[in-house]
Amino acid sequence: MAREFSLDELADASVVPARTIRYYIARGLLKGPTKAGRAAAYTTDHLSRLQQIKRLQTQGRTLGEIETILTGDAGSAVNPEASPWWRYELAKDVVVLARADVSPWRIRLIREALRELGARLVAPETPDDVEEDRK
């Protein structure tokens, strides 16, 4: 069975801060965890990829260059691929677009934030709100 790491264990093993690992995942340099939520799990593949990223950084490569090297897609800058987006219409005059190819926990956070925003947009205005807007 393949070894699994928690985020902290992966950070310790790779000597890359957990915050940076999350950034690499968001940027697409590193795949998300194999399990989501509090039991998020990372594999030796994640560790290998982090070591590869560190090696390329020591060679003076930028993250953009590293992304091109790791994906093997040198033509992506010239021929960008379409990415899937979720479209949320919160009100007649408010539409929010969010990337659909993010991790499940990130989608959950986005939906929670949009629910809160949507509730604020449809809540009736009080006279104090109208007076505040005039100032």
C-alpha cells in the first residue's frame, strides 16, 4: 500500500511550508489531496513533485517555467485551453464566475461564501441602509 501523508507530514518531508503546498495546488503545479476534508491525504507522488519543483527553483526557474516543464505543454501560452467555470447568478444584476476545476473543499468554501452574499443581496433594505448609501 502506498504511503499517505497529512499536509503537515508532507510539509515536513518536503521541507516546503504547508501554505506553499496549498498555493501550488491552487496554481495547478501540484494535484490536490487524494482524500478531501480533515482526513486529506497526500502520496509519495506529491512528495516527488514537490522535490522536482524545488530542484527546478534552485536552477533559477520561475513558477511559470516550472509549470510549463512539468505539464510538458510548451504551447499552452500560445494556444490556451478553455477551463471549466461555474456560473452563479446571485441576483438579476450580479453574476459570479468560479473555476470548476478546483478541489472539492474549495468549491464548498466558494458555495458557502456565495450563499452568504446571496442572502445579503436579497435581504430587504432598511431605512438606515438607504440613508447610509446616500452619504
